[in-house]
Amino acid sequence: MERPRAGAVWKTVIELADRLGAGMLLPDGTFVCREEMRTHLPEGLERGAVFLPGITLASCESAAGPFTHPLT
């Protein structure tokens, strides 16, 4: 059995979060979510959150910096 690379795992997690409309807590502690979730977050959580138009690898990396490379 071959272990998946970190990049493959991140891509799967990011795709699922986008499909589900879920937010993600990134390894650096940044909480990213879609803009439309802003009004649904518990009080105080929105202060540290990064709101994105969509949850993609590129948008998550732009919010938190590059993930461990290569993510291919």
C-alpha cells in the first residue's frame, strides 16, 4: 500500500471543504471559509478568520502562505 503524499491529502481536504461549504482550520491556525459564512460564525471567530470567494488550493495558500511543497 502506498501512502498518499501530503499534497494529495490537502487537495482532497480542500475539495471536500469547498463542496460542503465548510471552513477549514489551517496548520498555521488560520481559519478560512467562504464569505457567505461570515454571518453564521460564532461571535468573535470572524475577527481571526479569512473570508474567501471559494475554498481552493490557491486561495488557501494566498491566505496562509505556501503549504509544504510539492503539492502535486
